[in-house]
Amino acid sequence: MGSRVDTVTTVTGVRATALALESVTRRHGPRGGRGTLALDAVSCAVPAGSFTAVVGPSGSGKSTFLQCAAGLDRPSSGTVRVGGTDLGSLSEAALTRLRRDRIGFVFQSHALNLVPSLTIEENVVLPLVLAGAGPTDERVLARGRDLLARVGLAGRGGQVPATLSGGQQQRVAVARALVTAPEVIFADEPTASLDPESAGLVLGLLRDAVRADGRTVVMVTHEPAAASWADTVLTMDGGRLR
Ligand SMILES: Nc1ncnc2c1ncn2[C@@H]1O[C@H](COP(=O)(O)OP(=O)(O)O)[C@@H](O)[C@H]1O
Ligand SMILES: [Mg+2]
């Protein structure tokens, strides 16, 4: 418990903000043209150590919200801060480093999440290797093994992703998203293609990352059952937060 409190509170006991959006607008289409207003002046603050679900109908801007919040897309205007860092102030190279070192991602399709030619263990430790760690470094291998055990896939690290079910592959994706101990884990419809039992396992892993480790999770979903695992539900409609 002690370490968790340290990660989510400041010395004054006030919860730190892991993610803040200030009047973020994202317009798709030609500059000056009408285009599509995918995000319309969205502001929100996500406390560190919380599990937030973003819900809303198809086309309401959920994925655009997540892409802008995670530094995968740049807003047309407004400010996004991750742990106090203004993403708009960063060069592409610095933004790439921030995404690699301080953010974890789980995408909708397990087929897009993992590199098919790498083993499961290599997939899990990939963010560490991209950051410069040796792939055969014993500490890196141990970290990979720990995370695979945590997601219930101990002993499967030497296989390639295609030997696992979709739900098992999503659990590997969660392990990889946790490997750098990131400040925020973003997930876009992580359970969309899974049966209810596999979905429950993936959602339980995300919730445990929050409860046990004090991580911050922001998950987009259109499924009320998935949203019910979160502490806070934000509802999007027509590019705005309701
Ligand atoms: N790259 C793009 N180019 C043009 N329009 C886009 C693009 N991405 C999203 N949109 C539009 O922005 C709106 C919000 O899309 P999206 O964020 O994907 O919503 P959701 O994830 O809630 O379904 C939709 O009207 C969508 O058609
Ligand atoms: Mg979407």
C-alpha cells in the first residue's frame, strides 16, 4: 500500500493529475474547410491511480480523444498534459520517447497489438529493448517472465503469438503495456473482439494494475459491462464530453 500512496499523492496529500486535456479540439479534413469536428473543446483531468472509461456511440470521438491524449495524434488546438508534460511542446522525437517510456497502449485488435514474428516474451519486453535494454539482459528477461506469469501465461513466452487465442494475445498486450511501469495506460476497445470470459480476464488485469500498482488506466469502450469495471465513466457525444 505504501508504494501505491507514494505514486498517486503529492506531499500535501492531494492526488496528482496523470492526464489533463484543456479545450482540446481536433478537426479532420482540409484546413479552412468545414471538415469533421471529431473533438470539440474537450477538457478533463484524470487523477493518478484511477481507472477511467470513455463511452459513447460510434463516431462520437472516443478514438480521437484517446489518440490525442496518448500523443498519437496532435490536436488542432488545446493542450494535452501527461504527468505535467505539455505534449504540444515536444518535438516528434521527444514525443516518440515519451510514448515509449511513459505510456502503455492496448489496441482493439489483438492482431494489431503484437509483432507476429517475435516470440511472446520478445513482444512483452519490446518497449524496454527499444529504449536500449539488451534483449538477453537477465533483468529484462526476468521482467518479461514476471509479467507473463502475472497475466496467467507463464511458460508460453517462447511461442509466437499465433499459437495463442485472441484473449490470450490481449493479455500479452496488457503485459507489454505494463512493462515500462508507465504513467498512463491507454486502451481502445481492448475487449471488443473477445468472449465475455476472456474480456473479464483482460479487464481484471487492467483493474489490478490500478488497484495493486497505482497505475492510471484510460479505456475507450462501447460496452457498458466493460465500463462498469472503471472508477469513473466519461461520456462522449458529438465530439464533446457530456
Ligand atoms: N482520420 C480521419 N479523417 C476524417 N475523419 C475522421 C478521421 N478519424 C475520425 N474521423 C471522424 O471523426 C469522428 C469521430 O471518430 P472516432 O474518434 O473514430 O469516433 P469513435 O471512436 O467514437 O467511433 C467521426 O465522425 C469520424 O468519421
Ligand atoms: Mg473508436
